[in-house]
Amino acid sequence: MLATAVIVFREVLEAALIVAVVLGASRGIAGRGRWVAGGIALGVLGACGVAAFADLIAESFSGTGQALFDAVILLAAVAMLAWHNIWMSSRGRRLAVDVAAVGHEVRNGTKPLVALLVITLVAVMREGSELVLFLWALAAGGAQHLGMAGGILAGLAAGALVGVLLYRGLLFIPIRYFFSVTGGLILLLTAGLAAQAAGFLNQAGWLPALGNGLWDTSSILSQASVPGQLLHILVGYIARPSGIQLLFYVGTLLTVFTLMRVVGRQAARIRPTAAKLDAHTDTQLTGS
Amino acid sequence: MASRFAPLVLAGLLITTATALAGAPASPELIIANQRFSPQELPLPPAIKVRLVIRNQDALPAEFESYDLSREIVVPGHSQVTVYLGPLPPGRYRFFNDFYQAAEGWVVVSALPAVPEGN
């Protein structure tokens, strides 16, 4: 039961952390809860679908189908996160003071709600499909049903709990810094997912490694350990990165960061009042 | 002059041979049977890209995973997948079945044959 719980926990954790960060970063956008919930529901469906067709996917493209599939959906998540972050960098300041106006913009379809849905969908689908396969293997292997059910529930609860804790923790950040912190978190998360995608493309033979194991920090912080895994999910920590992973990480980081700055500066020029309103934000966002 | 370039020529020959070998169809295979990897120690040549075929003979799905190799792939029951590895520096790289962690094995990359120096 404990082994089951640990594996379920690990798979749930990744999705839960991503959802927590995304929920935090989109604070103040009307309707985000519904879109994220929709993403989770579609993700669970997708996970079952992927698990059901796992052998078809695995054997396509001469046996590299799964890595390519992972790379594609990760890159989709990267694109959505980048879009979300760049959009937020133009609105973030205003969100804090003018939730109603932003809600209006979002209803009119100017917004990254679709991005929220896709990000959650991808996070849940990717980890979920592995979970479904694992549980199936476990059940078929003759595990005791009671212990297995207990393990699943414990793992699910623990993973979800960490997600909730992270989200609640984020809410403690003073609103003045809030969107800078969540923006930074999303930026690192995005770069980490891009590096993972590069790893899968290299695994499928589509990209060169450009050096395997540029360095090795596994003796300092093993990727198998809990902190190593948390950092892997949140900021893309890889103990033995390859050159192509580093390239994707740094490239994504710089590209998205530059776009955020450019868009943010343009927005500030268009709305010079935003800076002035900033001073009042601490008292205004307590309700959201 | 000739003696100065000899190591270079030798290295060049070695690389050519290695490349020719890499082009050869023989891609190493890793079998999963009865929830065990075989071979448990998989020897691979250094410094070239290798196409590894992982064949799962069990009905149960497995997940080949390795932090050392930074590889992760589900191998459904009765199917086979392909993973590209390397070029890898010599060393031992641990892998395991993430769905059944008692099953583990190592990729063992041997050192390059030493090139004699100074002749």
C-alpha cells in the first residue's frame, strides 16, 4: 500500500504543483476556476485515452511515438504558459486594482483562459496516463484491492494537499510582489518544461544531445529525492543535463523574459496611471 | 612531422571505425521478462549515439526510467519501444522500472581504447 501511495503521490504531485502555480498566477481573472476545473476534467479523460492507446502510441514512429507525443504536448504547454505570462505582464498590475475591468476583458475573449485550460489539461493528462497504466499493472499483477485503494487515496490526497499548501503559501505573498513572484515561477516552470521536451526529442533521436551530462549534481541533490523532485517540477532541476536541455532552458527563459519586459513596458506607456494605482493595491485585493 | 601527426591519424581511424560500427544495424536490445531486465548490465560503446530497443515480453506495462541517462518511457505489455542514448562518456548508468522499482539494471559504457602517446 505504501509503495502504491508513493507512486501515486509522485504522479499527482507534478500536476498539482503546476495547477497551484497557474491558479496563483491567474489570480483575479474572472472564471479561471471553471476553466482550470475544465482542464482537470479533460485531462483525466485524456489520461484514460492515452493509457488505453498506450501501445499504439508507443509503437508508432518506429517505437519513438511516446517520446514525440510527450514532446509535443510539453511544447504546447510551454507555448500556453509563455502566452499566459506575457499577457499577465501587461495586465498584472492592473489586475490587482481593477478585477472587474479585467473580468470584463476576459469575458470579451481577450484573455488567456484557453491557456489555463490547456496547461492544466496537459499537466493532468501526462501524469495521469502514467498513473492509469501503473494502477492497471498493479491491479493485473494481483495486488490486494483494499490496500491498493487505500494507497491510491492516500497518494491522491497527499499530492493534492501539497498543491493546496503551495497555493495557500503563494497567497501569503504581499500583493505588491505577488505577480512578480508568480510570473517568475511560471517563467522557470516554462523553461523547465521546455528542457523536458528537448530531452524527449533527443530520446526520440530528433535532436542531438550536444553533450550528455554536462555536469552531475546528483551527489548533492538527487533527482530521485523529494526536494530534487520538487525542484525538477517547479524550476526544471536536472541533475545531469544534456547540452540540448540547457539550450532549451536558457533559450526559453531569455525569450519569454524579454517578451514580458517588452510587452510590460508598452502597457505601462499606454496606461501611465497603472503605476500610481499600484500604491493602493495592498488593501484592494484581499477579497479575491 | 609524421610522428607528430601519428596520434591524430590513429584517432581519426578510431573515430572512422566507431562511426562505421555505429552505422551497422546491430542495435542493442533490452528485454523485460518476468518483471526483470535482461541483460542486467548492458554494455554500450562510448562516444557514439546508440539506438536501444526495449522489448517488453510481459503482459504488464513497464516504465523504463533513468535519472542517470535522463530517459523515461512507458513500455506497454507485449510491445517494444526505441530509445536513443548517447554519445555517453564511460561510466555506469542506473535504470529501473518505475512501475516495479525492484527491477533495475545498468548501462555500462566502457572506456575508449587508449591511444598510445608520443610515437
